Amino acid sequence: MARNSKFHSEAHEPLRAHKFLELRHDHITGPFSFLNPTRAAYRHNPAHDNSIPTANGSDEEKSPKGDDEQLASNVNFYWRSRDNRKGRHALIVDPSNDPNAEYLVPKNTSSTREIVRNIVRMVTYYPYWDVSWLVATIFTLGSAVWVINAFFSYLPLAQPQTEFNDEVLTGGGVTAFIGATIFEIGSVLLLIEAVNENRSGCFGWALEKVISGGEGGHKIRLRPDKDRCTHHHTNKGNFVGKGSVKEPANGTVNGSSDSTDEKEKPAANNSVGDGWVWFPSWHELKTHYLRELGFLASLAQFCGATIFWISGFTALPGINNKMSQGLLDGIYWVPQMVGGSGFIISGMLYMLETQPKWYVPAWEVLGWHIGFWNLIGAFGFTLCGALGPAYGNSGAEYEASLATFWGSWAFLIGSTIQWYESLDKHPVETHGTWHTS
């Protein structure tokens, strides 16, 4: 059996302890047969409905649906390797106008209202303890610095009358060093994030019965359960800890178990893989991480950023303007080409990670667009390095600076989307619309 059609060990099967979820084995998939699965679908298992508690409130309540909720005839939980790494919990629903529909779920997060709400959170909420948020904001900052660098390099060629003394050497050189350093820091955190995936999986949703009256009887409400999320992203106590799991409020359950013993030990089912890891073991590296698309993409990004940093360092004034042409080509332009190639590989792998097949784009997934824009930016930076040795030619000089200009803007777009993604921890998507079936 192909490796991407099953989880290669029980320890790596996500959500295995959540009895309310039934794994759909025919929906385990990934873009490459020799790598780990990148997505799996789970359906609600009604066999355990008798253990779902009833919400507080009057039994005569006729309209339990809130303003931010919708009725749904069917609910599936979608596990994606990128979502798991980023501390996200995707819910796939079939909206329904039938008042007797079985589920009450939050409204789709792709609606205009929810998008605006999350954009507002980007400028008002700063979860500095969340490594995924740190990665996104650091890359956004670094991309903004590269945009400034591109203006220093490109504007004197496009509008010569605007050039000031040492604009390219000092302004361009210093911002290149700062931008490359920020990218390196972000890449280190990206790699750390990749080795701290939540192995056991995190459902992230609380279930409760609500009395609806009429023929519909009771309904099952699903709402985000931040208190019992086992991802490390929720731990405000320290940057390198486990998920901060609390007792459920109002009797709601998160699907981990219906036994009394498990309720007394809410974190027991999630002990595997929750501890912070700085470096994976050699065994884990060989048997798991080197087969994990997200880790390979992060590793390519880290290697590319490390090599690219050399060109950022040698761009500094006092170094860049003191080198011979041969030395300049060897330790300034070549690291740009090689480092940029690492960015290209990383962007491609991040795109592929979100795709059900290697040839089927995932237009509906934020992570795909992040990888796409980063890939465009990577091509721009690599093209700049490739044109560098011919920098004495005015045409090559112009095109190299222009490539940095549009490449840095592409990186900024991708990083901003990643920032948005890092705050959207409970996406609700419509079944079928996003090709998740």
C-alpha cells in the first residue's frame, strides 16, 4: 500500500483517541505515494451521542441558533498536515435550511463578515507565544524590509532624478543585511514549528446538545474549544511548552473520550508528541520527518535562507564595494542564486503539501496561496542573482533590480496571507465548494 494512503504507525495517526470521530480511510491522501499523508477526513460518529451533555438553558427554548451560527445537515472534520502544524482545526459542513437539521455550527469563515473580523484581529491581537504567529509576522517584517531595499535598488534606475548619495550602496546594502537576517530568524522558527507538530491531533471543537423543540428534538452544537486545545500554540505561559488544557466548561466535551476516567485526565490522550522538541531524534528524522512534506519545505527554506544570508552580509558597505568582480560573483551573487533556489523548492513543496494530487491546485486553501506567492518571490530573488554577474550591463542591472522589486512584493503578499492564516484557528468550510470530498 502506498505510504500516502495510510498513517504508517499508530503513534502518527492523528485524532485516534477521539471517539466522536470516525476516520474515513478512503479519504487519507497526499500528493506523493512515497511521502506521508497530508490530509484525512473524519465523520461524526453518532454511536457516542448519548455521552454528549445538554447545554444549560430552558427545555422550552425554541430558537437555539445564535446570530453567528448556521444549521448543517452533515459535519466532517478535516485534518491537514499544514493546519495541524499551524494549530488550526478545519470543520467541513453541509449548510441546511431545514429547521430539523442535526447540527448547529459557526458560519463559514470565508464570509465577508468573518474575513473582516480576522483582518481586524491582525492589528489588534498579538499572540507572541504562538510560534506560527511569530513566523508569519517575522516574515512579513522581513518582506517589508526587502520592499524598502527594492526601492533603494530599483528607483535610481527607473527615476534617476530621485537618487541620493550612496543610496544603492548604503541604503540597499544595509536593508539587504537586515532583510536577510530577519528571513534567517523566521526560517529557524519555521523549522522548529515543523518538528513540533501535534502528533496525536487536536479536535479543537466542543460538542453539546441543545434543545430545539418541535420535530427536530435536540441538535448538536459545535463551537471552538480553545481551552482544551492541545496544540502548543495556545500555551501563554511559556514559548516552548505543551498545549494548555483546561477542564471543559458547562459540561461540554471535545470528543476525546466518553469515560469518567478520561474526563479526569483531559490531557492523557494527547501526551504523544505534545512536548516541545528542539531537535528530533535520528530515528524520528529517518522514519517520519524526511517523509513529511511540511518538514522538507521548512528545511529547504532554512537552508536557502542560511545561504542567502551570506549575500546579505556581503551587501554591507565596506564589504561589497571592496571586493573584486570575481569575489563579488562568488560570495555575493552565487549565494543569491543558490539561496533563492532553496526558496523556490520550499514554495513548491508548501503548495504541494496542500494539494490532494501533485497536479491539482488547492485554490481554496490559504496555505496554497502562501506557497504560490512565496514561489513567485523566490523566482524574483533567484533571477536577481542570476543576472548579477552581468551587472555591468545596464539592461541586466535594470532587470536584476526589477526582479528584486516584484519578488519582494510577492513575498510580502504571501507573508501577509500567512499572518491572516495564523489567527484563523477554526476555519469552517462548505463541503463540496472547496473540493474536500
